[in-house]
Amino acid sequence: MSAPAGWEMVIGLEVHCQLKTRTKLFCACPNRYGADPNTLVCPVCLGLPGALPVLNRTAFELAIRTGLALGCEVAAETKFDRKNYFYPDLSKGYQISQFDRPLNRRGALAIDAPGGKMTVGITRAHLEEDAGKLIHADGEEAGGFSFVDFNRCGVPLVEIVSEPDMRTPEEAYAYLMALKSLLEYVEVSDCDMEKGSLRCDANISIRRPGAPFGTRTEIKNLNSFKAVAKAIEHEAHRHAGILEAGGRIEQMTLTWDAVAEKTLPLRSKEDAHDYRYFPEPDLVPVTAPADLQDRIRAALPEPPAARRERYVRELGLPPYDAGVLTADKAVAELFDRLRAEGLPPKVASNWVMSRLLAVLNDRKLGPAIFLPKVTRIADIAKALEAKTITNQVAGELLAWVLDSVETETVAARIASLGLAQVSDAGALEAIVREVVARNPKIVADYRGGKPSAVQALVGQVMKDTKGKANATVARELLLKVLG
């Protein structure tokens, strides 16, 4: 991805993160995804006359936790405001948000960008309620109607607004990856983009290098990090085309058409005065005293960047391994649990990266599926390291552990099914001689000057022994028999 020739991109991101609470921000309705439409609603989250909001303490503390994790200054006192606008999924006609006195300000997030380490400033991370969701029905039978589901109304959000510090789509992608990882580590959100738990708006402008900022446009509701990068690049080139033709950029809000891979206008971009902010009259200002902040700060877990550095410094892992292992908190926990079972760091790392992640990708599962089975996974790894079993058998045992609900130990499984590696030359020699006898063409290739042909014979031995033969011993016997 590249900027238009002669131009520099200026990128700022607004990330909306749903908080992991049992109930909504201002009422007792469940905060749950996937319920039937309009079943998790009440007069408060629908904004019916006379209904009064009550602040969810857990959501408030999770928002403070988010701010502290981002290195923000947490306000000793904050307030809520009404942000007034009309949209079909906003039942009240306004959103309870924060305007001039947000909960968190002036933070920073260090990221590993393609050009090296950099820091992106955090302007603010404020608390607000989510809106509902429009469902646009397809097909003639729908009659062109759209439907609205208010279940999401009132779900607690933290909106994290970055400074316009990013200059490439790749930097924006790296920022989002680092932010998602941090939010998962501090356990404020599940960050599931498919469920809408994490959504992003991108602000983009271009300028000649060193010139003042240009007019920005905003791309709303991007639901994947790849879409963010593609949309930013497209919009920058659109800006350049207009400016180079002598036109001017109009400040507006756009949507991203992922099929056509282009931005489409939604409306002219609003400024703060367009929302007619005023203090929420039904909520008093809220204090975040120092002792509350200290308690939340003390409970913060080790962030991913610190964990990554510790793996390199204390465990001697390569930086690449440490980066892969710490990108997802559940993967890092799986690695730590394998080490606690007695696996050396590099062995545990290789198992996670080369075997377990491959299985998870193939089956589209999450790392947590392995956590209850970690003892048996470690036993398989130990058996392989001790050369008790072969690589092939290790793979079969791993599939058994994942698919089985049995509690049989790995050692018992190896013994009961006769899976132990065969390393005895006497036991293998007859099999080797039979493989040589029935594969005259491969033998001729080998004796005709093609040394690599012996590997095909090793494969035949492994097949005949159902993967239990010691491949090194089998190769040595084959070379001996072949002369």
C-alpha cells in the first residue's frame, strides 16, 4: 500500500469498544449478543418518557481500567452529556456520551510499525452508550424495508480516539492490532469484531510533506482491520485525484463498500456544534478518586509489550516467537501452561507455533479449547522429545486429545495401541528388506545415482509400520541393505 505520489497521509482512528459487563450502561437489561431482536430492552434504554438512567459501576471501572492501560490521565471528576442527532437505530433521538470532560485524556500506545517502533497518542477514551442496529433486508419479499433491533441500545462503550499520528495504512493496521491485544489482555472486552464488540471509524486527509493538515473525511463502521487499511488507501487516492484536478475536499462522512472496494458518501461531516451537546440532566457528575484509580491500576495484568520483552529477556526466545506468542492473550496463557508442565521454553514455543496454531487455524477454533487439555499435550511433547514416539504418532495423539472426552493418559494410550516408536534394528530389518524387494524402480533410481530416492523408501517403511518406525534407524538400515 502506498500514498499518492507527492502526498503524505494523515490518519487518526476512533475505535468503539464494547465493555464486558453483565448489564447495560444505564439499566439492568442484559448485555448479551445473539438474542432475538428487541427482547433485551426496557424503558430506560429505549428512552421512554419518565425513565431515568442509573450508571453501571462495573462499566465505569472498566473504562478507568482502559484509560490506565493506555497511560491516560484519569479525570478526578467527569460528567455525561447528551449528543443529539436523529438516526433510526437511536431510539432516544440522542446518545448519552461525554463531551468536554471525558473520563480519560492524553494517553499513548507504543506499536511495532513496519518502519520500526513508534508511539501513537491517545486524545481521549470516554464512556458512552451504544446505539441499536439496522438490518437491511434483501430480496423482493422484503419490499425494500430496513428493520431495527434495539437490543444493542445502551450497551457500554469506550470510544478511544487517537491523535492523527499515523501516516500509512500499515501503521493504522499495526495500531489496531496493538490496541486490540491490549484491550484483551486487560480484560475489558472480548474485541470480537464479528459481533460488533470492536468497531473503527477512520479519519483521513492528505497534504504535501510539511504542509498544514488538509480537510479530512471520516469512514464509518469499518468491521475489519484489513478493511480499515484498504479504505484509507482508497480514500487518500480519491483525495489526491480531486486536489490534482483543481478541486477541493469536502468534509463528509463516508461508508466503505467492501465488494466494490470504494468509499461512498453518507452525509456531510458534523462538527461538535451540530450535535447540540449539553450536560445530561438525569445524571450527576461522577468522581474517580485516587484510591479507586490506585486499586484498578494495581490489578492491571502484565501488558502484551512487557510480556513480549520478558519472554525474550528471561526465557531466551527469539523476538519473532515472543511476538507470535503474545499477540493473543489465550495463546500466551497456553504457552505458559505448557512451560508449567515442564516443557523447555523453546520446545513449548515450537509446539504452540508449529502444531497447535495450525490445528486451530484448520478447525477455526480459539486457543482456549486447548487449556483444559494442556497436561496431555505436554505429555505428547515430552514423549516426542524422548523419542518414545514419532512425529506422525504425535500428530495422531494431538488429534485424539482434541477430539476425545476421555481422561486416558498419553502413556496409557501409547501402550494400549502400541504406538511406541520402533528403534530396534532387529525388529525393523525384515520390514526394510521387504520394502526394498517390492520397490525395484526406486532401488534402481538410487543405485543409478539418485541418492534422494532413499527417502521414498523411508516413507514406505513408515507406512508399513503405521508411522512408528524410527526414521533415522530405518534410513541407516536401508543404506546398508542397498549397499
